[in-house]
Amino acid sequence: MLRCRRCGVRQLALFNDLTDDDFKLVHLPIEDMAIAKRAILYNAGDNANALFTLRSGLIKLTHYLADGSQRVVRLVRPGGTIGLEALVSDSFAHHAEALQDSTLCRIPVAVVEKLDRESPHLHKQLLTRWHQAVMESDNWLTQMSTGSARERVARLCLYLCDDADDSCVLPGREDIGAMLGITTETASRIIAEFRRNGHLNPRCRSEFDLDVKALQVVAGLDHEAA
Amino acid sequence: MLRCRRCGVRQLALFNDLTDDDFKLVHLPIEDMAIAKRAILYNAGDNANALFTLRSGLIKLTHYLADGSQRVVRLVRPGGTIGLEALVSDSFAHHAEALQDSTLCRIPVAVVEKLDRESPHLHKQLLTRWHQAVMESDNWLTQMSTGSARERVARLCLYLCDDADDSCVLPGREDIGAMLGITTETASRIIAEFRRNGHLNPRCRSEFDLDVKALQVVAGLDHEAA
DNA sequence: CGCATCTTTGAACTGGTTCAAGATCCGTGG
DNA sequence: CCACGGATCTTGAACCAGTTCAAAGATGCG
């Protein structure tokens, strides 16, 4: 718990603006955990008695469709909250799977409920988190399920882009397909195309340096009026 | 305010499980209002000092894209809450426009904040509402932006279906396009097709009786294993 | 080293778009 | 009350982005 106060992502995470007094209210253990790429954090319908804050890595939340295929509903990046629904429902609504090795904090629902009741700080924070989840959902729809396949892939690259060095780690083609609502082949072809024209430059297997400007133009979120 | 306690949609609406004591906490006016089809409830960025509960009608929430076109992010049906973001932000995140003549209650943010602080009932209710908003967003994505155009139109018809008599009022083709991520022409063609094969039977201009079973099969959300 | 998995590429096909022309609906004013 | 004009809806035909199916490279792991 002490660690929360020194946590690297504290600025972003759920407990970001708790005071020292707030922290005193916490009695149950907040568990520090790591899961490997491809590991399942939880499945839809699983009993939900804790929620999670992502410290590092990348988590995808998916819905499985009637026909067995999956659709990625949104991604969670470091600082984001996973499984908020635990507070109002006794089971999880999505499948949560790690796209990269990830570290997270597992926070029992009881802790959040107590803080929610007794700390105005966290209470507000909680509403804000929920708001963010809605905004991210909406954004995901307009960014990743709208426009041509080329636009979508470009937007995904930018979304995954590490601002520090304009690099990004792309998930498997099948996951990309499930995120963008396109086939793995189309995803593959477009990435190949971006590689050919230098919008995407491979560092190693799945890590790329990106030409942000060029991708923004392709994505259509841009000042192409130049 | 007394009216809230007798409200027809009370079972569904934000204030559904408030006690009499809770109601005593309300001092500011809750305004009863009606807006016509095509009217704008608010625009993205508008100053947000109230939220809304929909009593009757249908509201669309949209994002405008860089290229000027719009994308419907989700629909709100009677009983739903509109503009929750007013609680955590000082401006609205979407454009809210009526697809049908609608009646709503306008609830000042101050009222909700006060109740949120002082009524555990409403507090829980509020988190639930937020959860619903997320779920609906996610659902909207998997239902209305996934699969073939035919599947999507079928799902939209079922979504808009009035369970009481298996009828539905379809919005303009352009709106349908913006909801499903397809062109107005495609929407028109598919509706014409549904009409030809009797999945959709016109009552008047925009109201249809629907063959629910058949549409469920087309939508793919179904026991077609028969 | 060899097998399983994932990615890339090719070629044919098709669902949906695009552009364009009619048809239909509806409010308005004569 | 009807005729006009703008908007919405429908339909057709050509086109193209993306899918599908299939097969050939990569990659990684035991």
C-alpha cells in the first residue's frame, strides 16, 4: 500500500489524488501482480470481486460474438482501470487478455467501496474513471471502426505509438483484425504497404519506428490542407 | 418533483429507487421538457450544468469526424440517462439530437451532486447508470459496427423494435447509415430487400411491422441450428 | 532439426460504394 | 385544394476495396 504513494503511474492511476488520510482507510491487501502476454486476466461472467489498475503493458477487452469470433471492444493502456463493473455487478462484462507482458494492481472491491464512501477524493475520481471508460469506448468506435481499412490501421498505429520515441509494438495480425473489424490478410497487406512506403520501419519482429506525420495524413485526422 | 414519484418510467429512470427522504433533499427545480424531432438537445462542448432523463422518444448521440461526416455513437431510449458527463466535466462530449419527438426531465447537476453525497441509493444508482452507458457503448459497437450490412440493419430493426407489438419506427436513411457505418444507398437497398421478402411490412411511411424471428436469423443472433 | 503457428502474397470474387437519374413525399404559397 | 420545389428515398450500373481461399515464406519452440 505504501507503494501506491510512490507508484510511477500514480498520476494516472485510480488512486492518484488520495491524501494520506485516505490511505489510512485501506486495510485489505492491494495485490501487485504480473501476467504474461496472451494470459487471461478474467473472462466474461467470472466472479468480480476486485478491479485492476494497469501499471505497464497492454490489455485488450473483448466481446465474443454469436459466431465464435471476437471483437475487441477497447484497449487499456498503463494508468487505465480494468473491470470497474465489479463495483456494480458481480461478474465481469468482457474478456480481458494481455497483449503484452503486463503488471497491474489488484484492488479488492471492498477497498474501493470503503474509499468511495469515505473519501470525496476517490469518489470523484471514480466517476471520472467511469466517464473515461465511456469516452474511450466512444473514441474506439469512431477511431477504429470508421473509415477505410488503411485509415483504421494508421489510427491504430498512432494509438499504440509511444510518444517518447515514436515507436510502437504491433499485436498479432489476428488481434489487429479483431480490433479494426477487418480480416488478418487485409491487416497484413496494409502493414506491408506502410512498410514499403516508409510509414512504418521495423526495428525487430513486431516493433516499428513510425512516421507520425505521414500516418496522421493517412488517418485523416489532419491538416492535410497544407 | 412530486411527479418524479409517479413517473411512468420511474422503474427505469435515474431516480428509480429514491426514498421519500431522498426526495426531501431536492431543492432545485427539475424541469420537464419536450423537444421536437430533429431538435438539438445540446452540442459537443456546450456548457454542461444539467443532465437528462429520457421519458419518451429517441435521442442519438453523435461524434463529428474530421471530414465533417458524423458517426452515431449510441442511441438513448426512454428510461436512459443523457449527458452524465456533466457530473465530471464542464462540457458535453457528444451532440445530442432527437430522432423522434421526445420528452425529458432536465436535472441540474447540483441536484444530482447533492443526492449523490447524501443518498446511498442514488449514489449506487449513479454508478450503475455509468456502467450501463459503457455497456451500451460496447454493445453498440458489437451490434451495429460488426458483420455485414444486412446483419447490421437487421440488428438495428430489432434494437428499435417495440416489444409490445413488434413494430418499429425507422429513422431517415442517412441516420441509419451514420449508425451502422454504411452509406444511405446501402441502407435503402437492404430495407427495400427486407420489405420484399416480408421481414419488414410498412404501416405508414416510416413505421413497420417486423418479422422478429426472420430478422433474428438474418442478424445472426440466433438458434439457426434448427 | 522439425513441426506448429503466424505472416505474407497471389488471384478470383463479391459486397458495398459511388455517381447519377428517377420517384416519392411534404410543406408552402398561390 | 392543388401545384410547385426542395428534400429524402429508391434504383441502376460501373467500379473498387476488402474478402476469401489457397499456398508459400517466416518464426519460434521443443
